[in-house]
Amino acid sequence: AEIRKLFIDRAAEPHRVEYIFAFDDDDTDTRTRLRRFRSVTVPPAGGIVAPINAAARVARGEILVMAADDCLPPPRWDVGVWQAFQG
């Protein structure tokens, strides 16, 4: 949740960012804390890739950015991503 806030706070246009939490459902503490957010849960089988793929299946945007809990975005990170895909 702290990293989500950091990504939103550092986005130039946070209203354009869809943020989906995905995590292994064997982590009861995380599941309880993130219940208030839109979340995707998957069985623990499949390792770290399974939750990422589950989130990608329900994402509505055109550009997908995966961020782990140790990713730190630079200011205006969203503008850089959108500019990289233009043209």
C-alpha cells in the first residue's frame, strides 16, 4: 500500500493510472490489509508470475507496468512511460 501511494503521488496524471494489487493468497496478512483495494488473488502455485499474469488479465489500459514492493518510481514516471510508447 505504501508503494502504491508513492506511485500515485509521483504520477503527473494519477487519475489516468489504474493500479491493481496482485499477490499470492497464502499471505493472510497481506490479503487482510489489501481487502479495501481492487485486488486479484491467485493460488500460490505459479510463483511470482501467476499474480502478475492475473492482474494483466483484468487490466483495462493499453500500457502495462509491473511494479514490485521494492520499486521506487521517479517523479512524473507516467509521462516517461507514455512518451516511450508514442510515435
